[in-house]
Amino acid sequence: MASNPPPSMHHERPPLYRDVTVVKWVVQVIALLMVLGTLWFLAGQAGDNLRASNVPTDYDFLSVNPGIDLSSGIDTDPDTGGRALWVGMVNTLRMAAAGIVVATLFGLLVGLSRLSNNWLLRKLGSVYVESLRNVPLLVQILFYGAVFASLDRVTKDVGPINGWFHISNKGLSMPRVHIADGFYQWVVVLIIGLVFANLMRKRRNAQQDATGAETYPLLSAFGVVVFFAIVGWFIHPIFGFIGNIFDGAASAISALPENVLQLLIAGGSLGAAAYWIRGFLNSRRTPAGLARLTDDDYFRMIFAAAGGLLGALFFLVLWPGLSSWFINSGSDFFEVLGNKFGGGRSGRPVDVALPEIVQSGKFPNYGPSGLNFSIGFAAVFFGVVFYTAAFIAEIVRGGILAVPKGQTEAAAALGLRRSTALRRVIIPQAARVMLPPLGNQYLNLTKNTSLAIAVGYSDIVQVGQTVYNQTGKTLPVVSIWMFFYLSCSLSISVIVNFFNVRMRIVER
């Protein structure tokens, strides 16, 4: 009796309207188009309503003289609205950068004091944290401003250390360390020293791994850097020839044809898309060859190629002046570098300017030579530093307590001193726990500088308010505020995430 062969299994591809992958992508594309269309409609309606209400939304005030004077900054008499806002941005960035560094160091000390075996230090740390953390920051800023305003007036013999440190109702003035003529040539010597220091560190580490003897790699590397810094202090003028190299680079960039550079930029967009697609294909590759791609993979590559093509069209059609901007900016940048190295600069790399009291009118005031803190800057700076340091102290304390107790006991069993155990064992492990919340505190400190408007310090918010009071351009100024703080927040997040990834434990 003959047996019938089994029927052949033949799978037919379902029609497009029943294909799960096609339906999924079509629905997503339709949803994206609907969202973009809705936003376009709402933006158009908002623009029509604003124009009907005579509310200006243009940014022409950026190139118009606002007719204002600023209390402090790199330019106290800006000639355009854009220049005034730039001064406010620089003031905000200065305060945020200095505040992050000082608040981190001070918070670390307070956090360690809360875990100290010394009863007095532990209680002082607890009182500091519980007091400043529960008082609103604005109240603290106003308090510090009132304290400075109640001090004595500026006189030529005001102290407490006359000629070195002055404090009065005008703020603080102290010595200012600044770069001098030979700084950039000296930096070249330092860079060479860092290269040799890195080689020394690697050699010392290899010796320590091979012999087990203590070779002090970091201390040796630091000694090499100090040696090059001392030698470079005297020989740095020999690197003045680097200015000619930068001048040549500036001339070469200015000679680039704009059309060719524009095509290169567009080609870079296409090249970036091709590079991503190549990396995506490599990630799907197996030892036997290229793995079978799914429909989702094909759609991803299609969207990447479409994005690269749209980017190229954007640079060629909608932004044809980008190449001119690159050429002008690059040429100016290298001209500035050439000027920093050229011109016979042979002075000392770093100098110190002592504070001074000058009297150009009826009342004496701080001169421009020292590092001057106005009342507004000092009030906001101390306010955000002390307030944020209280939170950082709790983060440090929590991070150290998160380290298993066995690590501390093992360090003590090896005979390590408490300071050495903190530096070598505990804090490196606690840093993995502390870093994410520290990033949040850095973001908060940067955004809290906007309270400077309460004491009249010329940060971006105070300057922006003055600008839109003069020009009536409220919405454009507010949009610049939002973009500035968004950029600061994203930049801080990128930096914190970079170190967070570098410090995470690599699992097998």
C-alpha cells in the first residue's frame, strides 16, 4: 500500500494591509504627521493672534542698541541687545561654574564631618545641613545681601587686610590671578610635560605590577609636570613660532572656496547616515556572515538614509551661507590664536593683580585690578553655594553609608589609616552612588542663579527683563532664556553621564 507524501508547507506573505510590520510603521508615520500638522496649525494660529494683538515676536532687538548700562560683566555698556544678553549669559556661567566647584568641595567636607568620630564636628555638620536646607534660598540670598549692605563704606584704609583683602558695603575685593603675555607658550610646555608624565605613570605602574614595590606613579607624574612647569616658566618664549603656524592656517581657511565647502558639509550629512548604516549592519553581523535583517531593520536604515538626504538638502538649499560662516569663524579663530602666540610675547605666563581703592569722584570704590565681588554677585554666590552644599553633604553621607561595611573593616584590617581608606577604598565606590544625584544638584544650582534678579545682579534673567522692558520683546527674550537654560542643563547632564558611564562596574 503506497503512502501519500505529506503536503508541502508553503507560507505566503500576507497582504500589506495585514502585515504587522507595515501596519505598525504606517500607523507611526501617520501619527507623526498628525502631530507635526497639529503643531504647525497651532503655531500658525498663535502667530496670527499675536500679530492681531500687535505683540512683537521678531528678534531684531538683538542688533539694536537697547540704551542700558549693566552693573557688572565683560561689557557694562553694551551696544546691542544681543551683546547685553551675552554679558548676562557670561555672568550666569561664571557664577554657575564657580558655584559648582565650591559647593562640591564644601559639601564634601560637611558630609565627611557628619560621619566623623568627633562629636563636635558631627553636630556642627548636622546643624548646618538641617538649618540651611530648610530655609528658602531666596531668603538666604536676601539675608546675605542685607549683611553686605550694612557693612562700612569703602575707604582707602579699609581691611581687614589692607591691600590684599577688602570687604565693605561695595562687596569683596581680593587678589586676582590672571594669565599674562607668555601664558599660551607656557601651556605648550605643560602639554609636553603631560605627555612625559603619562609615560612616567605607565612605566611606574608597570614596575609596581612586576615587582610589587611601591613606585608612586601619580606622585612621579605630578613631579614631572611640576618640573616642566618650572622649566617652561623660563624657556616658553621659544615657542612663539607657533603663531606663524596659526596665521598660515587662518590664511588657508580664508582661501577655501565657499561652494566646495558647502558641498563637503552636505556630503558630511550623507556620510554620517552611511556611517550609521554601516555600524548598524556590523552590529547585526554574526561569525557566519550577515544576519538576516527584519523589516524593522530595513525601515531603520531607510529612515537613516532619508535623514542624511534631508540634511544635505537643508545645508544646500535652506542654509547656503553655512560655509561662509565656517570660513569666517575658522579664520578669525586661528587669527586670534596666532595673535596670542605672536607679537613678541615673552612676559611671565601668570601674574597676580592686587586689589586697589580708587577715587575718581566724591566716593572711593574698588579699582579694576583686583577680583571684585559686587554685593549682588556675593549674595547670590554665597546663597547658592551654601544652600546646595547642604544637599551635597547629604548625598556624600548617603553615598558613603551605601558602601558595604565590610569594605571599611577590610581597609582597617590592612592597617590603612582612615584618610587613606576614604581616599582609596570608600569614596571611589561611593562615587558611583553619589554621581547621579550630584548631577541633579548641579542642575538646580545653575537654574537657581536666576534668583539673582532679587538683588540686582546682572545675570541673564535680570538683563533680559531690562531688555524687554526697553524693547517690548517679551516673548523673544523668554525664548532665549529657555534655550539658554536648556543648553546648560543638557551640557551638565552630558558631562555627568559621561563620568557615570566611565565609573560603572563592568560585568562579565
